[in-house]
Amino acid sequence: MVRVGLAVLGLCTLSACGTPYEADPVSVYQWERRQEEIVRQNADKQRLCQTLDKDSARYKRECAGVRS
């Protein structure tokens, strides 16, 4: 039982190492690019949600909280 617990703990720890590290922007230019990217991603998601059928499972999964 203890071995299983340690294995699960080890896997959780290693999975956290697999997530990509994204450093905070340093310059004004980097902050502007970051904000522009966020705005672009939100616009893309809004466009996608406008084209999906509102009764579909994909719409419910991907468009939760998106304003149309």
C-alpha cells in the first residue's frame, strides 16, 4: 500500500515537471505582444463559438463562459 502511494506521489511530482515554463515578460514590447496574443486567442474562440451548434456537446465543452 505504501509503495502504491509513493508511486502515485512520484508520478504527480514528475508530471508537474512536464508542464512548459513560460517566463513573465520583461519589456514593454513583450507585455504588448502577450496582451495581443491573449486578445487574438479570445477572438478566435469567440468566432469558433459563433459557428458551432449551441446544442452540441462540443459547444458546451469549449464555449463555457464565452460571450457571443
